[in-house]
Amino acid sequence: MQIETEAGEDGPSPRFSTFNEWKEFRSAGRGFWTQVPDSDWNSWHWQLKNRITTLHQLTRLMPTLTPEEYAGTQLANTKLSLAITPYFFNLIDPADEDCPIRRQVIPRLAETYTAPWEMSDPCGEDSHSSVPGLVHRYPDRVLFLVTDRCASYCRYCTRSRLVSNATGYDFHPEFDKQIDYVARTPAIRDVLLSGGDPLLFSDEKLEYLLSRLRAIPHVEFLRIGTRIPVFLPQRITAELCEMLRQFHPLFVSIHSNHPRELTTEVRDALGRLADAGIPLGNQSVLLRHVNDDVAVMRAHVQKLLRCRVKPYYLYQCDLVAGSAHLRTSVRKGMEVMDGLRGHTSGYAVPTYVIDAPGGGGKVPVNPEYVLSRNTDRVVIRNFEGKIFEYPEASDGTPLFRAPHRMEEPELA
Ligand code: SF4
């Protein structure tokens, strides 16, 4: 994506107008679907039924498809299916080959290339599955997979081995066994429903599942991981929110990567969830030419707060097979984090993590703020690069000397 820049005191910075445009709330509009009655367009069932799922539909709606995308879409059904809701499709800029929305959902031929270090299950979930569909990696919490279906499919999906079933994984969760495992494991106090997307279930099915989990005395905390508010905000109905509010404390983690995904429709859907008392967090994946840029990410996190969503995690893209064209370096991720911390509200700053390849869990990765630790002080830098020292004995006990600006910055 081309970001307009202009020279400022601190080097190039995005044009104020571009940054402000990203932060504006706009409707996704109707695009090709102006003739569709409002009652259909606003129905989540209609949106799902009318998803773009074939090369034929895609070329008809987007004649600007590149050869790389054309070939990628031809092969998508052997790796990760193509599906895009009409609502989300309207966010794609057909004139921009590198549109950040387009890169996330339209297949490219590069998906068929696999580097030697890439894996089909980069987070080692299958090896941590005590029963099918239940990942127990951390001591007090479990990942409870409920489905392999999503409203649209993200081309970098960590679970592309199973979501959409294009590879024939044939995922069949067994709720009774999963719930039984949670019930007989008192250490589990936190259950995260994910998939696939749990909010694709009917209200009744979701209520059944949540009620059974809520009935387990040691389950203190329920979470739902979902990209539905972004792909299909029509699903966030008043009835759904009313049903969910019975299960507090219930948190919802959404998944949004770029400020343009935060439309008026998404803002309103998130507002309905927040009004139902549901704390909201966001998980972003750092993606090349999507959000690997300080200005894009700053606009995004600030806009999330305006949607009442706390930016929670920024993930380094997992080493999932066929995702190299969407990955960016850890160095770039740290540069993005450096451009957030101190430059915007602390609430807007997510934790940048790498999910350790093979199943090591989330490891936080931070730009270096502690420059050195000496026998009598810790030398730190702030967001402006200014250096300070904090007096402390090597064994961690406080010293009787006030911190002050370093007189000898070369010591750092
Ligand atoms: S919504 Fe989540 S589970 Fe579904 S394809 Fe995207 S990243 Fe994967």
C-alpha cells in the first residue's frame, strides 16, 4: 500500500489528511448490491448466503483481478476456501492491487509456496489437544474450538489446516467430550470459544454451549474469539447481545487489522456488544503491506478505542504454510510498537507477541527500553529516546539516591 508521506521534523510522516481519512468512520456502502432490499442486506443469513465463493463470481465483480490473484483463486479450494461477505467485499478498492483489505481475503498464487520452516499447525495446537477440539496449552485455560467455518476466510489464517475444510482435515468437535474434560479439570478457570467463528452459530446453539460451560463451578471466565463483527456486523443483533449478557463475566476478542475495517456498521455492532456489558479486546496480526506501518497502526488503535475496544494483542504472523508474502519482520513489528508506546494513550497500545513456533505459547516482544543494568542503576530510555537512570543495587534493593537525567549518556 502506498502511504503518502511528507517530510517533518522527525522524518517522513503520513499526510495529516491520509491519517485522518483512516480514522473517519464510513459505511461500507452497497457497491454492486444497490438493488437488494434493506431487509436482505441487513440480514446476516442473506449476507452468508450471498458470499463470494467462486472464481466466476470474483472475476464478474472485480475485473481488475491480477494474474497472481486469478491463479491463486483457482487453487484456493485445495488450501483454504475463498469466501467474502458482500458487506466486506465493498471495502476492497478494485483499483488498488495492494489494497490492505484485498490482500487479506483474496487468494494469491504465493499461497501455494511453502518455505522449509513453515508448518500446517504452527502453534502446535494438535499436539496440545487433550480431546479433539480442545487445546490445553496453558495451565489454567483452554481453547475450545467449536466449528471450522468463518464468515470470510483470512489468507494468513493460523488454522487454515482446518478452517473451511479445503485440505480435508474433517474437523468434528465433540462438545460432550470437550465439556466433560473442562468439568473434570478443576485447574481450568478460563474457556475461550473459538474456531472457525463461534458467532456463526445460531443464538440457541451458542446459548446451549455457554450455559453448559457456565454451569461448571470452576469456570470463572468465558471468552469468545470472533471476526464476525468485522466481516458480518449484521450478525450482532439486539437478540444476540441480550442472550450473551446472561453469561458474564464474558469477554469478546475481535480481530481487526486495518482502520478501514472499522466502518460505521462495525462501530455500531461493537457498541451493541459493549452496551450489553461485554468487555471488548482486539487481536491484530502484523501483515506486510496491510498494517506494518506506524501511522496505519496508530490510526487503527486510536479508532478501536473510539469503538470501545481495547487493542489487546498484536501478533507476529505465524509460520503458517503459504503465508510468506504476508509476513513482515520482527524488527518491523518492534518499530511499529516503538511508534505507539508513549506516542498515544497507553490503553491503545497492544502487547506484541510471537506465538513460539511449534507450540511454545505467546512470547511478548518489546522494543528495548532497558539499555543496561549496572551494579547501582538501571539505564532506561523513554519514547523520545532520552536516557534516564533508576538507582538500584544489583540485588534489587533500593538505593538512597534520586533518579536524574544521565549526565553521561555515552554510558548507555
Ligand atoms: S476469521 Fe479467524 S479463524 Fe476464520 S479464517 Fe480468519 S483468522 Fe482464521
